[in-house]
Amino acid sequence: MAGDIPARLSRLHDECDDLLDRGQFDEALGVARRAYRLASEHPVEIGQDLLVDTLYLYAQLLVEADAPHEALPIYDEVARLAPDDPDLPLWRGIALVHLARFDEAEEQLRQHRAEGEAVGDALWHLAILAEFRGDHAEADALFRRAHAADPERFPSPVRMGADAVQRLLSQVIESLPDTVRAALGEVVIQVEPLPDRALLCETDPPTSPFVLGLHIGVPWGDQSVFDTPQHLNRILIFQRNIERIAADRETLHEELRTTLLHEIGHHLGWDEDDLRARGLD
């Protein structure tokens, strides 16, 4: 019955929230997808407010699931339904950040008049954009403001000198078995502050700007005598992305180590399941 649809949809929202509280993200995303489909099939019966809330729920989880390209059309749908919704510039701007569409993202985020919990979200993503512009002083100032607004969700980035990062990564390499070090061969390991936007946009959809590391080249097991590994194979470690997720120096060291081992795994031809089995996901 049509009268039951709003109640069904509200129960799906509650179920999704409960799953998120329990840390079951994949299951929550599945429930949000069901809610989105139900809302899309019955827009008149549920009314605009509940429809927009459902669109926001699903789109925000898609961004968290590294699918911002799927979220953006949903935010465009919100814009058609509620063009004056005050939250739209924030959430659409965040999706654009994840798609490496930085100029558009900044325009959206600066339109938003953040209040309450949204203040930290807006400041943190504006800090990301400042980082990618190369304005690290402004970025760090914005990170501090985001941390002040919500210390739990937005820890202050832990900084580490470039030389110290190189020493730590060298120690990780030295600790590897001889067979793995031999497989690395002429692979160049580079530490970069952030990924270059042109590199991110080589794929469609773009690689996430928040990526911690990348392996570029031919996996070791797939190389042939016709390859030039010294030119083709690189491992890139993105220092500021890793610093941003570390709550303290110990965590930073572990994240740097895990990221390097993860990318070495890709060089060895391991897929995501292999990496997960080895605790390197």
C-alpha cells in the first residue's frame, strides 16, 4: 500500500544508521541502496523532504565507498528537487574533491555557510584544496580550525620531515626477505607530498586524491625481456595524505610502512584479496 511506503523508507533509514553505528559499512551501503531504489520508485508517495534525505544518505555513503562518480548525479538530482537546499554546496563540493575537480569543488564549498557539525567538514576539505594548490601554510591553518571544530573526526595531521620518511622506508626495504628485495629490482620508490592531478585523471573515473600510494608499471611476474623496468616501474608514496590520517607519530610510522608494503605487493602481482589476507589492505 502507498501509505506504507514512507514508513518502510523510514525503517530503512533507521536500519542504515544502526549498521553504521555498529561499523558495518558495506551492509549499511546495501540498505541505503534499497532505500534509494524505493524512494526513486515512489517519489510522490514519500514527499520531497524524505526523498531528499534518502538521496543525501545514499550519495554520502557512495562517496565514502570511493564511488563519488556515482554520487554526483544524485546530488544533481537533489539540486533539481531542492535548488536552495543550504547543505547541497557542501556535499556536492566534497564529491567534487574526491573526483579531483578541485576548482569546481572550491567554488561549491565557499558557497556553503557551514553550521554545527558541517563546519569541520567544510574546513577540512578546504584545507585539502589548499594543499593541492601548494599553499601548505593555509592548509595547516584550516586543518587546525577543523580540528578545533571537531577534534575527534578531524585530528591534526602529524608532520614528519622528508629525510626521516626516506630513512623509515629504507629500513622497511632492508627488513624484507632477500627474494622480495630481488624482485624489486630497479623499482624506483619516490616520496611525493601529494599525487599530481594529471596522474589522478589518467583513469576514468579519476583515482582518489586521497590515495596513499601507487604502483606504476608492470607487475614483476608479468615483465618480459621487452620491458624496461627501470623506466616503467615506480612506487609513489604520498606523504601528506598519510600524515593526514595519522593520529600520532607511531600511527604515522605504521601507515607509511603498510602503504609501502601494499604497493610492493602490487608490484609482486598480489591483488586486493591477497593484500587483505596479508594484513596490507
